[in-house]
Amino acid sequence: MEKCNVQKADGKLGVLVVGLGAVSTTFMTGVLMARKGLAKPVGSMTQYDKIRVGRGADKKYLKYNEIVPMASLDDIVFGAWDVYPANAYESAIHCEVLKEKDIEPVKDELVKIVPMKAAFDKNYAKRLEGDNVKDVKNRWDMMEQIREDIRNFKKETGVSRVVVLWAASTEVYVPVNEKVHYKLADLEAAMKADDKENIAPSMCYAYAALAEGAPFIMGAPNTTVDIPAMWEMAEKTKMPIAGKDFKTGQTLVKSGFAPIIGTRMLGLSGWFSTNILGNRDGLVLDEPANFRTKEVSKLSTLESILVPEEQPDLYTDYYHKVRINYYPPRNDNKEGWDNIDIFGWMGYPMQIKINFLCRDSILAAPLCLDLVLLSDLAARAGRWGTQRFLSFFLKSPQHDYTQDEVPVNHLFQQYVMLKNAIREMGGYEADEEID
Ligand SMILES: NC(=O)c1ccc[n+]([C@@H]2O[C@H](COP(=O)([O-])OP(=O)(O)OC[C@H]3O[C@@H](n4cnc5c(N)ncnc54)[C@H](O)[C@@H]3O)[C@@H](O)[C@H]2O)c1
């Protein structure tokens, strides 16, 4: 690490999670179990992946923490907010993602993670009934109360840095409104004027995090930090932001599989994706306005991989449809089906079917860990604003749409971006060699 000038990861790292549901408790339990040596953090890039640095005779393969100073699992201190008052142990048991035998050994630690009162507005998630909710005067006050929570958490735990991660329910779709979401001053004015329609509670969390010097990560498809006013806030506070929507099951497969079609110059006439899901996330997404947010995020993946303008014969007018159906018996074990209608030589049609029997939170937990640790790294490396190198973990990567920037959705291009950012922060040369 002799060439690296990233600030060291001294002291403890506070990880404040918005939402203490299936994803968060699976993430927390896994980290606590792993640091006792009772489970393995499978799927986590920061814990397993090795990146090549140098070339020819100088080349070597190093883990991330051998290239740049990373916080370790032992450094993490968790906190959370939720609409329901259940602590992390009760919530983990309730969600039924993990077996009791994988939760009990860290029960003592989980019980202590008691959610702070949520900054919540029922109009943003109608199906949630919990009452562990802040009493606020307006959106500005909502934000100020979250700032106070962050400061108190720091004081009580003695952590030296904090990262805020949104792993709460998907809010209803908030379309980008130029009058409110483009300039920081307008956003602040709308918060003070209690503009409930344009200011989602998630925006109050994000603003508060950045104001307190904490990177903010959006794990749901909410527009929260995907607006120019928040980019301005991230620039002002010199803090990293990342979003949006964890790339876990079906979209992971899509962004890894679509390149097969695009690389072999095969045509696409339609891609139909459907899911059944029975956890609380599925319940919230059963509400059309909440599903709309998810739909926009899930649909964006293909457009930048199979581009009609680049290959009109192959990709003009393909039909892309995504459905999520709430189906309680499966709980967190989502089943996804993809039917892909492709065509080949002389336009002859063929079909591909993919049936993924996945576990939503098991796929999301390592992404939480990686996004948190890499955002903390980015902050220490002095990187602020949208962290494009984290697109690898996200379904709908943030990009500057005001400048017509096209997001990178291709999984393997995203991986190159991730590796190069780590190489550069470690003082090595970026490159595009495949290995
Ligand atoms: N698991 C995956 O594969 C995956 C992939 C992409 C995105 N996501 C997103 O991650 C999020 C979490 O998923 P989950 O399965 O854990 O859902 P969940 O319903 O189990 O947990 C979400 C929790 O957030 C709480 N909440 C809602 N609004 C809140 C607010 N304003 N403040 C504080 N808490 C609030 C809810 O009470 C609930 O306990 C969802 O938005 C989901 O769409 C999940």
C-alpha cells in the first residue's frame, strides 16, 4: 500500500441503516456471525475478490484491503431507524430469512440494535402500519431530527465515521420536478415549506446524512439522491453518494446475460420478466404507486446494453416487460422467470427461459456490506458526488441525465470500473486487460 494516499480507516465505523427489515437484519446478522467465525460472508467482493495490479513480471493479485485501507468487519457498529419498534433480533426472527440457529449465537448483539423513530409519511408507503414514527413539524424539522439522531449515535458509540444506508421500503414514485429537485436552494425551500409531494422522507435522511459528513447509499429505487439538488449537496459537503436499487436477482442475471446476446450480434424481439415474492417488500410493491418506482428502475437495464440506435436491425422496438406479484407463501424466497425471445440468422426466432429460485435478502446482504465499506473508502479517498464505480452493485446506476450521460448497465463493464477505481485509489494504473 506504499503508493496509496487514502486516509487510514482508524477507529470504528458506524453503519446507520434506514429500515430494519429482511435485508438489513440479514446483513447485520451475517456480519456479526462472520466476525465470530460462525459464518462466511459469501458473495461479498470486499471480503473475497482479488484484483490484479501491475503487469507482466510485476503483476500480482491482491484483496481490496491489501490495495487500499478498508474498514474491517470488526470495526462496524450498527444502528437503525424503523417504523416498527422491533429490535434487530425480533425483526430477524419475524422475517424468517435465516434459521434460528444462525441468529441465536449473536442474539445479545442484535437485541441491542433498537430502531430509532422513523422519519415517515404514510402516503409514501400506505401498507405500513407501525407507530415508531417521529412527530415532526415539517420536512425541514424531519431532517433536523435525523441529524440529531446521527450526532447522538456518534456520541453514544464513539464511532469515528458514519455511513447511512437506505434499506427501507420502496417509496411511491416521485417524478423529478425541475422547480424543486434541480437546485439545492429550491430543495431546501421546499423542505421548509413542507412540500410533502416533492420531498420524500428518504430525501430528509439523505440530506441529514450528507450534512453530518456521512456518505449516503440508496438501496431502493427511490429518486432520493438521483436529483441535481442532491448532487449539489454532495459537492458542498464533499461526501459520496450512491444509488439506486440493489442489483440482486433478476436484474443481475439480466445485466450478465444480455451481453451474450449483444456480443454475438443476435436479435431481440422481447424480454418478459416476472416474479413472485411474499415478504414485506413484496407487500409494499403490490401497491401500484410503489411498484412504479421499481418498474422504472428495472426497465432501464436493457436499454443501455442492447441499444436500438447502434444496431437497428437487431434491437429496434423490442418489447420489455417486468412484473412483480405479491405471493405470501414464498416469503423472502423470490422466484423469477425470464422469457427471452431472440432471433438469429435470417430472422429465425428462438427462445431462452431462465428460472431463478433465489433468496432476496441473501443476495442483497453482501451488497449492503460492499456498498457501505466502499462508500466509506471513497469518503476517505476524498471522492465526493455520485460514485459511478459502485454501479456494479446497483440496478439503476445514477448518472447525469441533465447532460444526457448514459449509465453503464453491462455487468462486466461495471466490474472494470470497480476494479479501476480500487486500483487508482491504491496508487496503481487503471487498465482494461481481461483477467
Ligand atoms: N432484497 C433484494 O433483493 C432487494 C433488491 C433491490 C432493492 N431492495 C430494496 O431494499 C429495501 C428493503 O427490502 P426488505 O426486503 O428488507 O424490505 P422489508 O419490508 O423487510 O424492510 C423494510 C423496512 O423499512 C421500514 N421503513 C419503511 N419506510 C421507512 C422510513 N421512512 N424510515 C424507516 N424505516 C422505514 C419498514 O417498516 C420495514 O421494516 C426495499 O426497498 C427493496 O425494494 C431489495
